[in-house]
Amino acid sequence: MPHLLIAGRLHPGGLALLRDAPGVTFDYVEDQAPGAFAPLLGAAEGLVIRTQPLTAAMIAQAPRLRGVSRHGVGVDSVDVAALSARGVPLAIVGDVNSRSVAEHAMALMLACAKDLRAMDAAVRDGAWARRNGYAGRELGGARLLIVGYGRSGRLVAGMAAGFGMEIEVFDPFLAAIEAPARLAGDLGAALEAADFVTVHAPKGARAIIGPAEIARMKPGAILVNTARGGVVDEAALAAALAQARIAAAGIDVFGDEPPGPGAALVGDGRALLSPHVAGLSVSNALDFFEGRLDPALVVNRDALAAAGAAGR
């Protein structure tokens, strides 16, 4: 069995899985700073990463590398071509992570709608009378706009339907969708009508929800992003919150991770923040070396086939 490098903090269950795997050895680096795990790449046969970059130069430092497993489903921070050139397959976590992301999006949506951060502080601070001015909002009957309708977006739609929300989807790559959602033809018009907006789209060259899009959001709307940092323009969002043009935001992903103390959203109590925890799996790495990795979870399947043909 191989020697693995785990880059980024791992759930205790994942560590237990590694410790119980016969013959497996591993290095564990909790620090998620870019390059923190680089000194250990030379010994790694398998690599498990979270959201840190994996560049061609870093891949070149890992001559024994045979497989990579990445947290989430996005691969924009990984040089897939460099892995493929080496015949190294890159696996993602698939639908398991998608459900976690969808549940986290719903949790942020609910926490913002019910103002749970302020209500928790009221109890702890002895400000019980604050309940008299409580203006929590109901999800039932509210219009939810889902931007991006992949795995996690579809799961959010099902969950939101259970709350009785009216669901609209914007996804330029889809021609039609099935219930419980309807397809929006124009993002701006959909933003104007939405009470809640949740983003589940991959990162592109520019923010999908930028200043122009935020300006079109309904006054009092709530925005949630559990997709990727940079998909929402954080400075524009912070300005909209400060000016009370929208009511609240739930953000799990940031352009710079971790965000510094002076980051746009960190000092605003109307933004509910979490440290990129919505969705990491060591199972793919172990499954690869045991010959049972699901090809559907591999981004560069030609590399998987090459690895198999080489008897690795």
C-alpha cells in the first residue's frame, strides 16, 4: 500500500479511515496555506488536497505521485494537464460532497432568514428584550433563485421545495429543467424577483454575481455562496450590505482563503461566514490504490486508464 500526503485539515473520521487501512502510511499537514505541503511531495504516492493550488511545478516535485483526490468538484486550482501528462488521475468527491454543500447552503439560508447570529448573541448578552423586535423571515412562499443547476443546485431545489419555496433556476448551459424548479432566461430579471439567491456555479473569468448583478437584487434579499471564491464579488456584496440594499449574506467561500481581518465581509455582522466547510474524502485515494476507484469520479479518465495499463 502507498504513502499518502494529506494536505489540509481532515475530519477525524477520515483520519480513522487512514489509520485503519492496512499498510498505509501518510503525512498530515493541517496548514492550508498554499505550498505548505510542498516539502513532503517528494515522498507522496497519493495526494489528498482541499482547495490549495496544485501547480505543474508542484507536480514536478512529486516523482512518485500516482493519484490525487481533491475535495469538492471544482478543479480550476489544479493543473489537470500536468497530471494527465504524467498519467496521474485526479478524482473528485462527487455527489457525497454535493449533499453536504446543499445542506450547508440551506443552513446559511435559514440562519440568515431567522437572524440566528443576533438572536444567539442576545441570549448570551442578557438582551432578552431583543425578542420583541424580532423580524425573522419565513422560507415558505419565498422565491429562491438557484444560480447553477449541477449536483448541489439540484439537491438544494429538492430541499427548498420541502420548505414550500418557489424555485427558479438560472443556468445558461441548460435548455430545460424538471420540477420543482422553473428555468429563468435572464439572470438580471431573476435577481430582481428573488427573495433568496444561492450560488452553485463554477468559477469563471469574472464574478457571476458582480456589482451590476448585486445592484439588481431585490431590496431585503439574502445571498448565499457555497460554490467558489470569486463567483461573488465580495467588495460589491460588502457595499450592498453596508448600505442595507440587501438584508444578509451567508458565505462559505472566499477569493482569498483564509480572509484577512480587513477583508470586505469580515467586519459586517450582516454577513454570516463559515471557513469553507461545506463540503474532503480520503476514500478516493485508498480506492485508487486498491483498484476500485469509481471512474465517474475521475476528471482525467484517460490518465486512470493509463495508470491501470501500467499496472500501477
